[in-house]
Amino acid sequence: MADVKYYDVILKPVITEKSMDAMGDKKYTFLVHPEANKSQIKEAVEKMFEGTKVVKVNTLNQDGKKKRRGMTVGRTAKTKKAVVWLSEDSKDIEIFSGL
């Protein structure tokens, strides 16, 4: 496994209707490094966003979609998502506040 630092773990936030509705319950969704584990994701969120306290992390791996161009068949890149649950006394994550 590659040496993944905390600033390499979180790639970008996932902004969908479902993830925006979950923010009311202090659940935030991120695309993360495919080799990152739950403890690395928890550490990255707590270090990158001051005042946050992570209670729970759920992860899911998504395989790439099949794509065709003529007779050639390939796949898009596989991704990993993480849903991070914050505690009730935790601060909100600021990047989502203006959305």
C-alpha cells in the first residue's frame, strides 16, 4: 500500500441532493483515496477541518462503469466514497456552508 498522508486522503466532496439532505444530520460525503481506510479518513477530516469530531465513517467502493467505443470495451476508473458522521457538539464543515 502506498504511503497516504492525511492531506491526500480526501479528494473532493460529493454534492448531490441526497448528500445535501444528509448534512442536516451532520453526515458529510467525500470522494477519498482508494487505498485509504476508515481510521485514515477520520484523522484527515479532524485535521483538515478544525473543531470537527468524527463519530463514525462508512465507506463504499464503486467499480468503474463499462464504456464502449466501437468494438473496444473498457472501464472508467473505480472510486471510493466515505460518509462521515460528526458528533452533535462538533462544528459544521465550512466548504458546505455556502451551498
